[in-house]
Amino acid sequence: MQYFGNYELGFDKEFLTESYFYIPYEDEVLDIKEFKNKIKTQKDKKKNIAGTIVMYNPFVYPLGYDEKKFLKDQDYNFDQGFVELKIEREMTLLKQSLVQTDAYKGKLIQIRFLFNLNTYNIDRSELLMSFNADCELLNTNQLTIYHKEFNYTDVPNMTYNGKFVFFAWGHKINKKEFLYVNDYAQSFYDKAVQMQKKISFIFRKSTRAEYAIEHLQFLHPIQTGRFSTNINSAVKECFKTVPPMPAAFDDIGR
């Protein structure tokens, strides 16, 4: 499987603004031109994209680049457009889940993020507070702290291509603490409902699917500790069906 993405540099920050998995036929390998032809027009996207995965933010690097350094410090050309990306961490698990069936062979899966800032440590309080402040301003003409076009999605004008949307942004959405981030995330979910997409996600068995939807708690593919195997099984279970269906993460059993 291959992973393609486009980076932008704005306000001296790096953003992964668009990215796609490609599930090949057998040993097929796409070059950049062949990939770009699959998303050249909206008609091409409608034909070639099977579904969308939505996560919180990326920490993904192009092939051949060092994750311990900023791309801008490695002479990366931000004007080159799409490049091939590394498949690591949660992307590896998603890859394993997507190739369980032949249904996605020759198809693209779009990877979207609530926030496109390409960083490992997203949980810093000052960063989340900045996102929250920005989200309040998204539908205004006021300037945001982070680049409005590169870091955020214009959800009212966004289109989900494909039949399904799999939400996997984790447990970071907290309405009491970050109201405007919550509203922004809610708009992603509402858009999928509005477009009548097949919605899937991983939820805690102890709290059930209804709680996950109400609180926007859609588990991330990576968990640590004794539940790591359980989440792997839940993600694979979710993608066994076409389109994928919500699946329970067993946080009760031992």
C-alpha cells in the first residue's frame, strides 16, 4: 500500500493539508503522476475514493526524511505538491485493516484531520487553547493564530468522497474545556450524517456507541498498555465489513 500527501508551510509551521492511502492490485506501484490523475477532478475523486478516515492531527513524514527534524530544516521543497509518505504507527494498523478485503483494491482512502499541523506533541495545553481560540474565528474574517487555510477545514464547503467515513480522532474532544474545538469536530460528524455516509468508529464497550456519538469520543487506532491488543482487534473487526461498521473496544474483559 502507498500513502501520498501534500505539505504546506504557513506562519513558519508545517501542515499536511491533504493525504490519501492507495490500496494496489497485487504488486502495483503508482508514481506521483499516476496518483494525481486519480484525484485530478471531482469526477475522478468520486470514481476512485472509496471512503474517508478522520483523525485528530498528523505526524507523518515523506520517505527519506528525518522525523526528528522539521522539514524546513531539511531543505524540503514545499512547492513540489504531492509526495509519497512513510506508513508508520497508526497508519500501519489502518493499512492492515484495509487490506483484509479485496473491495478497496485499486481505490483511494482519503485521510482527513481536524487539525493539519504536522506535530508529534499535540497535547500541549497552550496549543489546544490556540486551536480553541482559532475555531471560534473560523467563520469570521478575523485572523487566526494558525494558518486558517492550511490548519483547518472549511467544513460547510467540504465534500466526503466515497461511501463511508471512519472517525478515529481519539478522546481529546472535551466540550467543557474546549467548546469551540468541540463545535468544530461536531461539524465534521454532522457533515457525514448530512451526506448520508456510512459512519463507523471504535467505541468503548463500557460506555456504548451512543455515548461515543454524544461526546464525540471515537477511539484512536493506537492504545497503550493492556488494551493495545483489544483496540487492534476492534479496528480490524470494523473493517471486515464493506462498508465498515462501528465496533466495540473491549475495555471490560481482562
